Amino acid sequence: MQICIKTQESLMNWDDTRIFLAVQRERSLRAAARMLGIDQATVGRRLALLEKALGATLFLRSSQGYSLTAAGELALQAALEMENAAQALVSRTQGSDQRLAGEVRLATTDSLALGLLLPALKVLNGQHPDIKVNLNISPQLLNMAKREADIAVRTIKPDNPDLLTRRLASWPVGLYASKAYLASRGEPARGSAFAGHDLVVFEPHLHRQEPLKLGGESIAAGRIVSSHHSSLTLRSAISAGFGLGEVPIVIAERDGLVRVWPERQRARPYEIWLVTHQDLRHTARIDAVIHHIVSAFAAWE
């Protein structure tokens, strides 16, 4: 990348200060070209462009080599400051990327945060206490392309090609109820469309074009008693005995729910995706958070 600065007469290419410093140090175009790894003609041409942009002669040419003019002496200090600033930019940004410290913005849902991510972040904090995780818990999807989060763990895979995605889990989903509900209401009959039974559903599923089914069964004869935008509150309602509902099998077993119709499962599995930006993937603190998240999901398999 080349950065240019506007002068009164023309555009000055900042990168040409490298040419200027190389000639000043080597005292010849040939030696400067060798040091920079470019050809001599390019060095001469870019030095001439720099002098034209500045409106000043920077070197006196003689048989003994190139020596600075008065204007060149003035330019030298500024060029050295630019070189130092460029080196500081590289060292500071590289140091920031390589240090296991700093803030990481993580977006996810309440269910995934409580069940999986908080335990993983506790381990992370024990190993890397200088990494601060800013956890944004919301059912709303943040705009990763606009940098509203550094990492997201969510159930919808984004289609933005500039984002990196990794599937963390693909869990089968079954039909569940609490022991108390089944003790009082019994198990629904297959083919009954849940006649005589209460149902707990995920609110967004009610607005799909196709009729809602639970456990592959139509809900036409059932009664929806509770709908939720949060999978955490949906699970809590099922555990409290509100009714029957679908839950990922691996989570329902940990919640102590009872599976109904164990031979059936939802056609679409419960998928969880990790999303981050391509240019952040190899930042040390981002990589450390991702490592602990991936490890947490692997332990649940």
C-alpha cells in the first residue's frame, strides 16, 4: 500500500522517503537500489519525483557520491521521524495482536452463554486474566460486518463471505416434557396432533410459512400455552411443567427432561456457528477466546 500526501504542486508518495534515506545512507543510487532490492533506474526516478513534489534539490551529485544539500539536511530529520513512526506503528500493532491482553466483544444468546460460554470464559480468565470479554447477550443478531462484535456464537450461519464461520455443533432435536407434566397429563398419542395437550414453542417458528410441527407431529389439535424468543426461557417453561416442547437432545438430558417419542427427532438439527472477522482471526486474544469456546463445545459432544 502506498500513502500519498498532497503538496501545493503535486502528490508526494510517503514511501519515497525510504528511497531518500537509502540514498543518504549509501551515497549512491546503485548501492541504495541493492539495499532496497529494486533496480537503480527506479531509485533515480523516484528520487526525482520526490524532489519535484517537494520543490527542492535534496542531493548534490559528484564523483564522490550523493551528499545532502541544505534542503536535504532539513528533510533528513523529518524522514527519520517518519521512519521511526512507521517502525513504532508496526511494533505496537504487532505487540497488541500478539499479547494475550485487551478487550474481546463476544455476542451470543442467553442459553448458550449460561450453558456453555460462561464456564469456558471462567477457564479463560484463569489462564489469561488480562483478556477482558465484553459479553453481549441478546436474541437479536448483531451486524458483524459493521464490527458490532469481534466474535459471535449463534444458531444462524451468516452468508457474508468476508466473515469466517465454523460450525461448533449440530445437535439432533427431540420432543421433551417434565416428569411432573407427564405424570399428570400422560404421553400424547401419535397421530393425535397433540389433542388434549399443552405446548411450548419458539415464537419465530410460528411465523414460518409451513405449518409448525413438534416431533414431526402437527400441532393442530394442541394448545399453545407459552411461546418464547429465548431458548433458555423455553427450556425453563418445559422444565416447570408448562407443556411439551422441542429441545436439543444433549441439552435436554442435562436439564433432566423426559424424552417423548424417542424414535422421532426434528428434521432440522440445532446448529451453532462461531463467526469472526478474517482480519482478527490470528489476533492472540481473539484466538485464545475462540480456543476456549471450541473446547467447551467439544466437551459437550
